[in-house]
Amino acid sequence: MFKMSKKAFWVPYDESGVYPTVTKAHQAISRYCDENGDKYSFIGDDEVVINDKLYEIYRGYESGSRGNYGIKCREK
């Protein structure tokens, strides 16, 4: 069956004018998870497991943000 909607969320990223490196993305996701009491582990540069769910890490432009960069986790 085709899954219509996948869960995704934007991670707070303070340096929105600078493209987020892998290291900066991992730091932001770690901080987000620690603040929310979530358990996490990084599988690779662009994958993270948060609370037993696998997410793809997107680093790039935030849509509708007038050119600001962001970090988004999207359930795989």
C-alpha cells in the first residue's frame, strides 16, 4: 500500500544564512533530541534513528524562507 504522508519536522538551526555541514546538522539534531528527551543515534551522514524510527536528514533551503538554510528530518 502506498504511504501518503510521511512524518517530517524542521530542526531549529540558528545559522540559517550558512549551509549546514554534516557536523552542524548532527549537533543541531542532538541538541533538539536532548531538549525533548528523545533517544537518537546517527546511522550515517544523512540518516538518524530517533525513538526507534529511521529519518533521512535534509540539509538545504527551507521552502518559503527567502533563501534561508535549514535541517529537516523526514521519516523513511
